[in-house]
Amino acid sequence: MTMFPRALGLAGLILSASMAQQASAEPEPGRLAEGTYHCEVYSLGVFIHLGDIVIEADTYRGPYRFGPPPPAHKYELSPEGEITWHGPLGGFTTGGNSIDITQVTANSEQAGSFDIIMREVSGNYSATTCDKQ
């Protein structure tokens, strides 16, 4: 008889732990963790800030460095973690540059990041990492 209350206590602890895990929920499937992502490239021995991208639900703004963020555009996130941007992406998509692939490397409320591989007009590729702040 004394085991019954103990079993209820243990069940309560398990339920509480499960609910706490859900409270720090991961983003919905097909979504990035919301927030501001700081984008940098490593070149000539230094990190160069290329701008910030703000993620809200299924939209993004940026990248931008000064002033308010630009208008929002939609993005899609595949089950494999590849992002498709449905609008301009600053210097990544201007002057003949294009996005080859954007791959999510971490996607949680605590740590989010993705890498943007850009094909430059010259045909060369460069990689930029964007980390959630």
C-alpha cells in the first residue's frame, strides 16, 4: 500500500519532466527557431559581419546591417534541413551572385545556425555562417 503513493509521485516526476521538455519546445516542423541570426564570413584571418537575418514564423528579413530590417519574405525549410529563400537575400543574390544551398546546422530555441553557400559571379563559392543571437 505504501508503494501506490510512491508510484504516483514517480509518475508525477516523469510527467513534469516531460512537460518541462515540451516547454523548451523545438520549432515546428518546417520552421527555423525564431530570432536574429548574425551572419559572418571568415576571410583573410578575420571574421567579417555580413548582416543579420531576422526569422519570424515562416518569414525572414534581411540580411541588413544598419537601420530597420527590410520587408519580410517567405522561406521554406525541407525535412533535410535545406532552406529555400523566396525573396532577395541582400548581397548573396545581387550583382550576379546566387545561393547554391543554405543548410541548417542547428535548429533549437537555444542554438540555431545555418550555412549559406553562395556562388559568386566569378564562379567561385563562398560560405557564410549565420548563428542565432
